[in-house]
Amino acid sequence: MTHTHGYAAFDPRSPLGPYDFERRTPGPRDVSIEILFCGVCHSDLHTARSEWGGAKYPVVPGHEIVGRVTAVGSEVTRYREGELVGVGCMVDSCQHCAGCDEGLEQYCLNGFTGTYDGIEKETGRTTQGGYSDSVVVDERFVLRIPQGMDPAAAAPLLCAGITTYSPLRRWKVGPGSKVGVVGLGGLGHMAVKLARAMGAEVVLFTTSPGKREDALRLGAHDVVVSRESEQMAAHAASLDLIVNTVAAPHNLDPFLALLKRDGTMVLVGAPAEPHPSPTVFNLILQRRSLAGSLIGGIAETQAMLDFCAEHGIVSDIETIPIQAINDAYERMLKGDVKYRFVIDLGSLKAAA
Amino acid sequence: MTHTHGYAAFDPRSPLGPYDFERRTPGPRDVSIEILFCGVCHSDLHTARSEWGGAKYPVVPGHEIVGRVTAVGSEVTRYREGELVGVGCMVDSCQHCAGCDEGLEQYCLNGFTGTYDGIEKETGRTTQGGYSDSVVVDERFVLRIPQGMDPAAAAPLLCAGITTYSPLRRWKVGPGSKVGVVGLGGLGHMAVKLARAMGAEVVLFTTSPGKREDALRLGAHDVVVSRESEQMAAHAASLDLIVNTVAAPHNLDPFLALLKRDGTMVLVGAPAEPHPSPTVFNLILQRRSLAGSLIGGIAETQAMLDFCAEHGIVSDIETIPIQAINDAYERMLKGDVKYRFVIDLGSLKAAA
């Protein structure tokens, strides 16, 4: 077993604090990874505070992991000691259902194993995430970080990146597409960069007029303050796809009305409370769809990383020491981050 | 001008009664039609009572029209005097937008002209529907009733038929598909027949256990009482498409949960009040979609009629005289019709 230092939530209300635990003894197909960086996703906070219910404490959050391989099992073929690798939201799945068979492990019909707050099949224990100094992962769930990519800024690609890349691919975004992105946070800023790199015309919708310049810098062709009905009307029935990254409940109708015929608004944020019900006429009148999408499969995650490397895309980040995580959560709730906190796990070592 | 006898609603509360009016003078591209039969659609009642708001009284409902050509204009090429023809929900559209260009006049970006309660471009007057003895329609919006098809039972195909046929085609239903149909009314019974004829496995969902035998007779492979959670669970994550024909607000979540990955539930009923908001997780977890669909284009309506002729499909109907229309509305509201009332317009002549 591997003794591991980390930061955990111990109950829904207390701040996160130091927590030591054991990783499983690496098996023949396992990759042992020294964690260098871990992005801070809103899901981490939801789980730390059990906002989706049922969190298993203590829980070490973090599923945007970048690290270096320290050892590989005897049957590992894809990775070698010293390589830079990533781990995203999943560390296992059944490998024999319709989802897994198609490389869509995120839709595993028997339930994938989350990187944290899941149940580790090998041990029956709770999985623990990347706010820690090491992790042991089956090589099938390990990603290769492309050469030359900044490891800290790559970390958020493992969740925020793939969560927005996957629906852009699924709904075939490319040159000629007009794509809306709702919300300019961790997911939204990745959606803007990725959709732009795929050749789409990109419109960013925000409630904050102050985000205009930044959105244009990130790649948006136009920025619409979604409370301004005239600005909204200028894009009526014109969008092929809207990637809605806002997890807080909000009125979907003004956005649905911007879709052209057969257009889709895909929700990638999961609010604890439902959105107000959309008007059926908005769906019927131009045969529009409201859909959801969950992260992405492992093969697709690798394709996303390679796409990002090719197009020089990483996340805009603010690096923090692990000791600042509780402040970071508060700032995240206020939207005070451009656009993803990434924990430098070196800070854990320094304190140990 | 053509003097026309009909039945109209004069205000939202009074019963429908006799109403005489003029049809426009037929133009060179117009087909003059003696109406033989007209189906009774729930939209007729919504409009007669202005339940969607803004009805223009007096209004003659009816958009499931079958009749015989009595005269054609000098430029009409597709129809001749004496032929059996149909008219559905539309009598005109702009003919030059993206929707019309693709033969999807129902999604005309400038708004199609409804068969009743619309604005007739030629005259600026309110269009009046098929609860009447004649109608004048541009040949582009006239359908051919296939030879040998029962004209009364063909009438509901013009709305109930195309409204369910179009989404079945759009979502590529065929052999190997598993299709759910929610509700066994005018639309639902057509959806069952059509999906079955396309080669799909068909599951009918109803709140009425008494509809089981009838649903099986109509072509369903299985019938599920949607309030029985065990029966529902037997189809979890197994359906490719659900055609939801229920216009009354109801909980969509139990049905969304029956869709397999990438499945779609398409709403074809338009409730005056919204459905309760669906749970976002139900969309995200298997990348499901909630969509809407509106009737169908003219070319597609002809294809549907030809498909029905080929497969021996018509609507199950109960024929009524026009004088029984107000009773029919009350029975329709109680679900007491198998499965569509069709007015025999001969009854209008007899009374005149």
C-alpha cells in the first residue's frame, strides 16, 4: 500500500483539512502516479459539502489530475516511469456494457467508478481524489499529457475540457457552425476556446457585462449580455448548438428561442434544484432539443488532449497551494476566478 | 367568391353553431374542394375556446379535411376535377425561407398560414377550416388521397397521422428500433400503427389499464400502465425514441429514464400549462434529449399518406354529423372516443 498525504472534507460544513490515507497496493495493470497538479472543479465543492447528497466522509476531492508516473505494473504497456500523465473523473468502469464497448465509459450502464467518492472495486473502499500526493490507477483510465503542454494548465482539461469538448464533437461542430456558450466560468471558457478552434462562430452569453473583453480574447466572436433582450433577439433562431455551462437554476426559454430549426441546447451543468420548466412551444415550433451530456469517454479525452496540444489550448488558471483550498471554494462561489484554480501539490510536500 | 356553409365558434364559451361565409375567388393556382369529411382534432377545441389565446371569432375549426376537387385554376397541374384530395394544418407559407426551401413548411420562418384562425394572404381575412362544405386551397398545399383509402378514415391522417409520422422518420425509426408511445388517443393510436408498420418494437404507455387489449390490437408489442413503477422499470434505459402525445402537463422524468443512451423523447402535444420541469440528471446521465416536433411538411405528408396506403393504415374513427360537434368535444375531453371523431359533412347539406 502507498501512504498518501492529502486534504479531505470530513463533514458537509467544516473546512477541508489534512488527511493521511493508504492507496491500494498497485496491481499488474496499475500505474502509480505522483500528483503534481489538480484542478478545482465545482463538483469537488458539491461533494465536499454533500450538496448532491450521500458523500462518503472523509472524502478527498479532485478529478483534474496531472502527475508523473513513478511505477508501472508488470502488464502495463502504455506508460513508463517518468512520463507525464493525467487522470480525469473516472478510474474504472464495467468494461463490458454497451457504453464501455463503444468507449463511452462515462455512460457505463453498471456505473463508472468516480475518481473520488466512488467505490474502489479492488478494495471496496471509497476512492479518493487528486487533492493528494499520489494515486494508483488502472492504465486504461490514464491519459497521456502531450509533450510541451503546461502541466498545471492541462489539469482542468481532464474535466472542464472534456465536458465541453464531448458535446461539441457529438453535435458535429465545425466550420459553418454557430455555437452559443452560456456562462464564462471554468467550463464556459473552455467551450469558447474549443468551439473556436473547431472553426465555429462562437457567441458567449453572460450576465456580466464586464466579461466582454475577456470573452473576446478567449475566442468569442460576439458577447451577449443575456438580460438584454435586444442583444438576445439579434441572434434569434440562428444557433446550431448551445453549450449551457450554468449549473444554477435559470430560465432556459430565452436560450432555446435562439436555436435554429433542429438545434440543440446541451446542459453540462447539473443544478441541485431543477431549472424552471421550458416552454413546450419553444421545442415544438422549430423542432428543437434540450439535451444533457456528461464528461466524455477515455479515448475521446485523449483525442481532446491531442486536439488541445495541436491548437495550443490549455485552461486559464490561477495556481494555489493546497492550504488555500477553502478560500478558493469561497472565491469560486463568487465567480472570482479566471478561470480555474489549480492546486500545486508541491505545497503539500513543503508542509509535510 | 364561393358561398360556404359551416359551423363556427363565435366566442370562447358558447357552443359551435351554423355559420355562412364566403371563400375567396379561386385564383389560377387554386383548387376548389367540396369537403366530404373532416377530423376533429384537439387543436380545434383549443382554438374554439381560445385556450391558446387570441382566437379570431367567428372561427370555423377543422384541419383534417378530405374532399373532392370541384374545379381547378388555369395554372394547376397536379389535380383534376373529381379527384379525392386532402388538406391538413397549413394552406400557405412564405415559400422562400430555409424551412420552406427544404420542404418543411411547418417550420416556415415567416410563419405558415394555418388552415383556420390564420390570415389569408390573398384577402387579409381569417382562414376558415373544414367544418364546412367547401374550401379553396393553393395546389401546393393540397394532398392526394391514395386510391382505395377510406376517405373518412383518411381524414385524421392529415394531422394526427403526419404529426406522429414526421418524428418517427426524423429520428430514423425502423427495424431494430424500440419506440415508446405515451398516450392512446388520436395521435397515440396513429403513432402505434405507424411505428409498428415501420418495423419497430412498440411499447404503449397509458394511465388506463383498460386500454391494454386495444393497444395490442393496434400494433403495440407491450402495454405499460405508467403509474405502475415495476412495469416501467422493466423498460429502463431501453427505448430509442418516445413519442409523447399527451398534451396535459405531466411528470416527464419517469419516461426520460426509459430512454437508452442518446435516446430522445419528442413532445407532439402542446399543453397550455408547462410540464413539471424535467430533472437535468436524467438528460445528462445517458446523454438523452427532450425535443419537440410540429406536424410535418407537405411532401412528407404525401409520403405519409402513400406509406399508409401501402401498409393498409387509416385512423380508427367514429363518424358524426356536424350537429353533434359540441357533444363530441365533451366526449373528447373525457377521452371517450376510439380514436378520432370525423364529421360527415353530408350532414351539413342535409340540414341546409
